[in-house]
Amino acid sequence: MSKDTPAFTIRSEDFEPAYMELFRTGELYRRSREAIRLLQNCKVCPRDCEVNRLENEMALCKTGRHAIVSCAFPHFGEEDCLRDTNGSGTIFFSMCNLKCVFCQNHDISQEGEGVEVTPEQLALTMVDLQKQGCHNINFVTPEHIVPQILEALPLAVQLGLRIPLVYNTGAYDSMDSMRLMDGVVDIYMPDFKYWSADLAKKYLIAKDYPDAARQVIGEMHRQVGDLVFDENGLARRGVLVRHLVMPDAVKDAHHIMRHLAQEVSPHTYINVMSQYRPAGKVGTEKYPEINRKITHEEVEATITVAQKEGLYRFDNRESMYKIFREQ
């Protein structure tokens, strides 16, 4: 391996979750207090609703003082580098600050299926997933409950939490939240859904989504860098970008891949996802153009444009092992 090739591996014995350093210095607790204060005039996400969530006032995300958890379990449907043999310790938070018309989990993200949890309960959930052998704690849809996560985390560490944190987001996050999570998150896993503001407005109900995604994904990479693995192929630190292939959207995907390669890193680790199917509100007369499954040609075209832009690290276990063996 040449001296110019980035090192994408770290020995498991050399790894410590990022949040441990902040915990030892007391900064993690200070961050949690600062984050909770943000709920008083909420600008936790780009919606900037400015309601007092400390008093259980609610706006678009329909979440007040406490997080709502739909379910938590060892997840074996995530990327290989997260789930491995014991699963990714996934905590699905209810509600979402995006309103994707095609959401396949709309009962959770938009109907609010789940129960409110206190900081103590959330901390115990994290530790329980660790006890079950999960390789990481995977926060799904955390954009609107960053303060609640930070409030629970010091408690979880006191109870023995020592595994990496995965921030699994639609990338409609605020820079305030990113600042608070700096040095806390080990693995950022953002979606990059759409490049076009018009498409984002129509399908995500968020015209400013592309601008927000570009900004926060850049910040995520600044914080944790390119994705690195241990000797077992487990992701330990860095950014993993997901892109869901959508009907008739290869041109939009091309802009996304070019941006990732040129403005974030040519070593960005990508999961091109092919599981789109009509769901949510897609069956209505308003969205006939996406009321179909994607084609094999659309998936292949998306991968091809990514490769043409210089991206080469795709979600594949064999390629991870190959990278490790060559070092």
C-alpha cells in the first residue's frame, strides 16, 4: 500500500468510543445541559419551530420534552460493517422532521407509534443492547431528539456503556446539533436523498433539504473522517453515506455523487440502496411518477455515475477485508 493511500483500519484494542474522553473531562455532561436548554425555544433541526418543548409544546415533529421510542433490538438488516454477528443495537425513535411521502416506516416516522422514555429509560436501553452483544448503538431518526440523547448518554456511560455510537439520520440536521455531537458520535450514517430543491420540496416536504444535507455531511466528515474498520470488518469511526435509488432520479444522484467525491472525500464510503418500493402516500394520485419499483438499470446507472465521479468504496464485506489485508 502506498504512503498516499489512506489507512482505513484500526485495531480493536486501540479503539475507544469518542464520548469517553468527553465523559472523563465533564464536557459530556455540560453538553447535555446545553442541549436541553435548546428545547426551550426549539431550533434543534432546520425547521426552527421555536416552540417550548420543555413545556411539552409540540410542532412538526410532535415530540415534546421526552423522546418517543418505537422499538429497540439487535438489528441484522443494517450494513454488514455495522451488524456483523451480533447485530447493530438499533433504537428507532418515533416521528421525524422530514415528511417523505414514500417513507416505508410511516407508522413510526409520521404516525408516532411508540412510547415516551425518560433519560434513565433511554440509558438503560443502550446498556441492555450492549449486554445483548450488539456491536454499536444505532440511533435511527435522531435529528429532532439530539438533546434527549445527550441527556441520557452520561447516565449510560456511568452504567457501563462502552460501544460505538451510530448517528443514523436523513441528514436534515441543524449545525447546532452537529456542534453538540462533535466528539460524541463515532459513526455518522446520513442519507443523501435528493439534490434538487424542487424534488425535495415535493417528496420530502423540505425545499431546503439539499442545502442542509450538503452542509451537515461536510461537517460530519470534518468531525470523524473517512470510514475505518477493525480487523474483523466492523466499522469503528467515520462517515457512511446512504443513497436510496429513486425512480427517474439518476441525474439527481449524479450531482450527489459528484459532490461527495469532490467536496467531501473521494474515499467516502457509500451504500447505494435498491430497496425502494411504493409506500406511504405514494399510492395517491399526487405522485404517479414514483408509484413503481425501481429497475435494475437505474441501480446500475447510479453505481456507474458514482464510480465515474471517483467514488470506489461501496458497501461490500469482501472489499473491506481486502483493504485490511493489504495494509
